[in-house]
Amino acid sequence: MLILPAIDIYEGKCVRLRQGQFDERTVYSDSPKAVAEEFVRQGLRHLHVVDLEGAKHGTIKNWDSISAILSIKGARVQIGGGVRTETDVKRLLDLGVWRIVVGSVAVQSPSVIEEWLKKFPAERIAIAVDVKETKLAYSGWTNKANLSPITFVNQMKTYGAKTFVCTDVSRDGMLIGANIGMCRSLLAQAGNIELIACGGVSSVENINALLEAKVSGVVVGKALYEGTISVKDLTKFLSS
């Protein structure tokens, strides 16, 4: 199983939000790079990095922090938040990003994703499926589209998308457990996709349940920062 510690960046700091609310954020470190280095040092080399300001404002804001994380030897970095243009995609890939997560542009301008998936390898682009009250959320989760998650996933699949990062916004930062039912449903309906679960992961038991649900990976955020899951706990899943 792929395990990805979450590093959310806001104003150059490593933070966590509650249910995507920007006014309910907790700062865990002034140095996202230092946080990333420690994860990699302990064996968690796949990282899920989000530029929260980028997601909110529609343009990548924290280039310095992103570049610093990408300079870490051995890190494989998945980055999202504010990726809106082909120029962004090319710049991130040139900097050494392992995979780029796109959400808002996929919801608002799906034809753009179709073009990107013709120009760039599908394994380098993941689609964010952010779910808020059964509908897709975008623009830093501040807006909702009248589109069901499975309709969206199947549309992206027709363009060649293979990897999806699915977040239950209501659970994000709440430590109440991931939405395993939603993951099972998407996998059952979408068929052959790589699904990464995100939002609410709270315990080793929760990750075991996601493993049984046959998700490909799990993003772990607040549980790591608050100590309800340890890095040692997570490294045991790497060969699963």
C-alpha cells in the first residue's frame, strides 16, 4: 500500500485545516521542508503536498516551499493546489514532481485535462475527487458542482486518467475515520482505477479497513501530527 504523509502549506507554514475551513487551521511547523525531511528520513518517502493558498486562489502561491521539498533527496512528491495551466504542469515536472494532483480545472474545464493526458504520462497526473455533501467540491473546497463523484470519475477515465485522490471533506482534519463506504462504492462502480483515500484517517485499524477495501494508497495528515498514528505504524503498511 502507498502511504503518503500530508504536508499542507499555508503562508509558507505546515498546517492542517478542519473540514477545509481556512479560518480553522493549526500550524504545526514553520518549515514544511523540515517536516518533509523527517518523514523521508523515517522511511516515508512518498509525500502528499498541498498548496492551500493555491487551491483557494487558483494559482500556485508557495513555490519556495514546494521547491525546497522537491530538493530533498529520495522524496517522491505528489503536489496539488492551484495547478490550473499547462505552464504549471511543466514547471512542476521540471522541478522533479513525481505526480501532480488536479481538481478544480478538471471540474470546471474537463477538456483541459483531456489535452493534458494526451501530452503528459497518465501516471504523472492524478485527479482530485473532493466530495462535500455527496457533490464535488472545488476551488479550495469553497464551491460545489452539481456533479456526482462517479460521473466525474468515469468522465476522467474516458480521457485516460488512472489515478484518483478521493477526499471526504466533512471528515478532513476531524480524526473520525476515512469514508470507507465511499471508497468501496467508487471502486465498485469505476472498475480499474488507482484510488488514494484521503480525509479523516485516524487509526491503524482505519488503514487496515482501507487496505481490505482495496484502495491503492492512503493520505495521512492530522493523525500523524497529533500522534494517534506513528510513523512506525505506517511503515508496516508499505509492503502490504
